[in-house]
Amino acid sequence: MIKLMKVFMFFSIILYFILSIATFKASATTKTSVCISCHLEVTPNIVKDWQIS
């Protein structure tokens, strides 16, 4: 029974970290796209240079 609880805790922790990373990446992607859209309006040539690089 103790071994089963340890295995369950191990997988719970792994799942927590995987979901945390996925959530962080999703929020970073959203913030990035907002910044890029603004910069496309304000400094389009700089964004084009960045996209090429």
C-alpha cells in the first residue's frame, strides 16, 4: 500500500510540472503575439528584420 502511494505521488508531481510548463508556454506565447502585433504597427521594418534572422 505504501509503495502504491509513493508511485501515485511521484506521477502526481510529474503531471503537475508538465501542466505548469504547458501553462507557462501558452501564456508566454500569448504575450509574445501581443507584443509582435503592436511592434508590427509601430516599427514594421524592425519586426521584418527580426523575422528574417
